[in-house]
Amino acid sequence: MSTMDKASWGAGPWTDEPDRVDWMHAGLPCLALRNRDGVWCGYAAVPPGHPWHGRSYHNLNVEVHGGLTYSGACRGEICHAPAPGEPDDVWWVGFDTGHCCDYAPGVEARLRGAPGELGYRSPYDHAAAVAADDWCIETYRTLPYVEAEVNRLAAQLAAVTA
């Protein structure tokens, strides 16, 4: 579990969340990792021999929040410590929660500190300012939400046989 400096983000659900969580689901390594924008990215990894190992996320058919936005081998923070007997050359497939109508506390903090930027309304700091006719009220995607989406992704990946 890692922790990043979230002091400039203000109070919100992210305050007490970790910034990285690893687990297994459907027999696959899973990972939730917060990026610098303050949003979660979720990943599940397939082993060598899986039909989708090495394939671009553009060519994979799964349903997950916002659609797939990543695929690649272990590198940097998108990696894991394999358990004994588990392969280390897995292929990660993932998504992020930084899409339209997803709230990004790190982005808001940077915009608050940037004079001249257009007003960026946070549902956490400025809920009263959000007009009833706004087409999108941003929602922060919490760790439990992302864990459920990663589990859904892992189950879909585990079901692929050809």
C-alpha cells in the first residue's frame, strides 16, 4: 500500500483511502492504483498462454467503466510481486476513472492553483454551486467501486478461452 500527498485536494472520500491495493480475483492478479489526477486506475493481468496475452486493449471486448484504456507487460507501478508458482510475465489490462463526469480531486487542486483557469466545480467543495441544468454532475469513483469494476474485468478475462 502506498500513499501520496493529498493535502491540497481537500476533504473527500479519497482522504482515508490508500493509493494502491493488490489482490487476486477469478485466479488473476488485480490492482487498483491512484494516478496523479486523484482518480483510480484498475487492472487485471492475464498469464502467458491466455488468448489475450500481448494483445492491445483496442482489440479486446470487455465491459468496464469508461472502456479499456491500457494494456501492457509489467513495468513501473503497473506490476506485482508474483506469488510462488505464479508467472511474472503477465499482461495487464486496465481502465481509468478519469472520464467525463468522473471527479478528479488532483485536477481540481491544480486548477484552483492556476490563475485564469476556467472555474472547475467540485461536487465536494461547491455542491451548492452546481446548477440544476448542468448536463453532468461529476462523481468521485471510490476504491470499493473500482475494486468491483476490476473484479468484473478479471471475471471477463478469466472466461476467455479462445
